[in-house]
Amino acid sequence: MSLTLILEQSLNGLQFGLMLFLLAAGLTLVFGIMDMINLAHGSLYMVGAFLAATLVQATGSFTLGVLLSIPATAVVGMLLEISVLRTLYARDHLSQVLATFALILIINEVVRMIWGSDMPLSAPAALSGPVQLLPGMPYSAYRLLIIGVGLAVAVLLYFVVAKTRIGMLVRAGASNREMALAMGVDIKKLFTLVFGFGAGLCAIAGALLAPIFAVQVGMGENILILAFVVIVIGGIGSIRGALVGSILVGMVDTMGRAFMPAILREVLTPAFASAAGPALASILIYVLMAGVLFWRPQGLFPARG
Amino acid sequence: MRKPLAATVARSFAVVAASLFVAGTASAADKLKIGFITTLSGPNAAIGVDIRDAFNLALKLNGGKLGGLPVQMEIGDDQFKPEVGKQLAEKYVRLDKVDILTGIVFSNILLASVPEAFNARIPYVSPNAAPSPLAGKQCNPWFFVTSWPNDAFHEAAGKHATDKGYKSTYLIAPNYQAGKDSLAGFKRYYKGKVSEEVYTKLGQLDYSAELAQVRAARPEALYIFLPGGMGVNFIKQFVGAGLSKDIQLITPGFGSDQDVIRGVGEPMLGLFDTSHWALDLDNATNRKFVAEFEKEYKRLPAVFAAQSYDAALMIDAAVKSIKGKVEDKEALRRALKGAKFESTHGPFKLNTNQYPIQNYYLRVVGKDSQGRIVNKTIATVFKDHGDAYAHECGMK
């Protein structure tokens, strides 16, 4: 187990974690501020990817297409909030889960009607090769781009949430909604804004991950589960928690897939290790979540003291 | 008042259902009903689309008939989910009362769905999935294969790697029946060192962690069994990670056929694979199939399409030999077993377990005279090759 291998796997984990963060950040804000469980968050990720694929085709430029898909998805998100989700805030969580689950099914079919079941979207040719990161360690240029964008968005998000007036209102809403209301915050407008913002982050994740995964109907459901794991680990409503949680999940998932079979082979028979390794690696993040819930039921960085 | 109303409704439904049932059975002999379950959505849809299109092409070239009977197709998308495949099989067998079931791409979906056909004594003609359990002890008289036993391409690939003298090979396959069959097949004929054997989640699309492990292991060759979208993503990421310069990638034939080439493009050039079929196999059936397929669908067929075309030819030959009397299920079964026809890879021959016996070829991805990226046949790896399980099968 060489150092370059561990370094490369760390980069892989970081790349996956940062993309999870983009999803989890929006989800945790909506959950924390509006006390709303939005299962349809993954659908916005899918819509973002489809919009990006369409816009990249239309403009002929990967960068332009991805950039345009962000406001476009934010608009879709805000329309969704104004038309449907707004009426759900006052309901209990069960109604929210049922209603937003219905939204997943509806949006899946609408996307299928508009675009068909999948769309092609490849990384730009300039980034499809490797970059020599260290001697003996080339790394995919496109994955480096994802890491760069992910870090930039995380910094930007921190700045917005910690240093701006909007961010202050968001934090106020997350830590004590009633008090924020009582202080005269226009909660309606704030909610729509936060929702649109979350949708924009979804679009970034959807568009950037598309060349690594695939742009297809139903792509949001699998990753949504991971995003929920992240916000449970990080603490609901906390951006910092979402960041730590995502990188933790990204690292544990990648390292598990990479090293679990080898570790098991040391202690068990090879036949059993090769059968149990992949299975164990895929449940590792849930074990992590269970552990966090056991010792810190509020998550690692709870938004509410 | 409520009860009588409900009773009336129920009774009228029963009457309608009964009349439909009577109508259904009365018209059974004048057409051939085929239930077609395949994967038509998601990243692996290209395979199912090829299988469906090739079957439809055979039908069209035959004037909408197979064995002289007009064909009624019931096509369903299993969405790459075993439970959906099983539901479709139940529907086609019990409700639509199909005469023959076919179409499934993936072994896990097949294993979930075929018992429905076996229990109802309906033949299943497999245009792709041919898992090892059904080749050996659990072989079934109602199960026919026009593709190749799950292990076969991989056995040929293992033989090729041995012949080439690769000292170490890294193996990757999805964690499901066909994945395990594939690596078992490769290892059966590979004499070098297996540097690592990795099973990934079926349907996984991001291979960053696995690729880093491959780089660290420094094998001479890398063998992957990753059909459909999994392979497209893997090969792109393999090239993206800069591994293609140092490690020779080998795949089974379907792992680098037209569906994958369409998705990946130029980086595929120079890759070796093994298959029982190729675009350039020189026989009358294949020349007609390739030309007509390209004319009809404006793309080149992948190996899946050839298998499905063969499935249609097999059904055609069988139904013809019993003069369209498909309501006699036992006769239909025997006719399928004895079906004689010229397939896309020459005369078709079944083993005792009703899996084919055929040649396997080494192919290389290169450019043809029109500059298109295609597979070219360069050598024969196995002649008249069966499978390692047939002797466990009790059928004669």
C-alpha cells in the first residue's frame, strides 16, 4: 500500500465528497430552515443534469452550458417552491415525505416525456486525459476540475452564509425560526430564495457529475439517500456539518471500496473476503451514520444549540 | 342498495372477463404470441434496444411472420430491475398467454423471471443471458440459448491472455451471477498470475477507487467484464486516469462492441476482445443481417443484435417444422431443440444442455475501409467449444 495510492484514493474521496456536499448543502438548509423534508431534492439534481446536457448541446460549449444550467435549475426550483412545496410547510413530516415522493415520480415522468430516458454528456476533450500530478501519479484532469469547483463553491458558500446579510437571515432561520419571524424577517421570500439557491447547487453537482455517471431518469434517487446520510451525520441545518459529513462519507465510501477487500483478506479466507468485501464496503457509510447517531444524535455540528 | 350494486358490477366484470378469455383461447392457433422482456431504459438500454431492433428486423424481413404464423409481439421494459422483469413475465405468461418468452439482457433478471415460463411449460429462448446454474445441474428442457454460455467469451479471453504470455492480469466484474461466471471462465483458461480479482456493485458508474487500485497493482493486462454503460464509463475513466499507456485492456466481445464504441470512440482503438460473432464473419446470413440492420437503423449492430436475430431465426425454424401448431407445447419444445438453421455465425448447433456449441474468435478494434471504428476478426481461439457445465446436466 504505497503513499501515492493513498493520496490518489484521498483525491477520489474528496472529489466524491465535494459533489455530495453541493447536494447536501441545499438539502440541509431546506430541512433546517423550513423544517421541510424534501425528497424531490434529487429530482432537481436530475433536472440540472438534463438542462446542462441540453444547454451544452445548444451552445456547443461545456463551460457555458453548465453555467447556464445553474440559474435555469434555480428557476425550476423556485417555481416548484412557489407552486407546490410552500403549501406543505405547515404539514407534518409524513405528509411532506408522501407529497415530495409523489413529486419524484411526477418529475421523473415529465423528464422522460421532455428528454427521453437519457442524454449524452461527455467531459470536454481537453479534460478527458490525465494530468501528471506527481512523478508516477497521473490523475484525471476532469476529476481535478471537479475538486477545484467543489472547493470554490464551498468557500463561496461559507462566505455567503457567514459574512452576508442574507447568510445571517439564513442562519437565524436555521437556529430559531419563530424568533426570526418575530424579528420581522420576510420568511416567505427567504424560503423561495434558499430553495432556488439549493436547486442551483444541485445543478452544479448534476452537471459536473454527469460525465462520470450518466444523465438518466432516476439518477437523483441513489445520490439523494447519500445526501440524507450526510446531513444526518453533519447535523441538520448546518452548512459546516454538511461539508464535514460529505467529505467523511466520500472518504469512507471510497476507502472502503478500495481497501476493504484487501483488509478482509488478511484475516479471512480469500473466497469469503472477495464475497464479503464489496458487500461490507457498500454498507460502511451506514455503519458510520449509525455510530454518529448513537454517540451524537444531533449530528456532529448541530445548527440548534 | 350498496351490496346488490357491487354484486352486479362484479358479475358483469366476470362476464366480460370470461368472454375475453374465451375469445383469447379461440384465436390462439392462428398467430404466434411472443413475450419480449428486455432492458430499454437507463445506461444499459443500448443493449436491450439492439436486442429488440434485431428481433424486429428478422420479423420484418420475414413479412411479419415466424414459421408461417403472423407474430404478435408484447414488448416490455424491465428497467434493469429483476422484480420488474418477473412481473412482466407473470403478465405475459398468465394474462397474455404468450407462446414463447424471450429478450432478457441480464442474468439476474433472467434468473428471477424464467421460473414463471418453466412452470407454465412455455419455452424461453435466450438472446443473451445464459447463466451457469441453468447450464449445469439446474438445466431445464424449456430453456434455449442462442447467445453463448456466460463463461465462454471469458474462457476465450483467458486463453488469449495465456497465448500472449501476460504474466499478471487484474480482473474486474460486477458482483452478480454473470460477473462471477465471467471471472471463473477467464481463470479456467488463464495460466498467468491473477494479480487481483475485484467485484464491483452492479450498475456502478464511477470507478475512481478501482482504477487507483489497478495503478498500484501494476498488472500487465486488465480484464473487465462490464457490459453496457458500465463499460462505457469504465473505459473513458481508464483512459482519463492515464492507465491505457501501460496496461493492456482486454474485454469480452460485448464489452467493446458497437454500443460501447459509440459511447467511447477513438480511445477504443487497439483493444482486444473475444466473441463468437463479428461484423466481418463471412457467411450469407451474416452478410444479409449486417447490411439490412444498417439500412434499417442507420447504425452497425453489436453482438447482442446478432444473438437476438439468431433467436428469431431459431423460433422461425422450429415453428415452421411443426407447421405452426404452437398450441402443442411439447411439440414446440422438441422442435426448438432440433431447430436447424443458418445463424449469423454459421450452422447452429445446441449442446445437451441446450446451450450452443460454436467457435470463438479473437477480434481487435480498428478502422474499416470507410474509417468507421469496428471489431475485426483476427484469429480463432476455440473451435466447436461447449461449456464446462453440460456434463452436470441430466438432459440428453
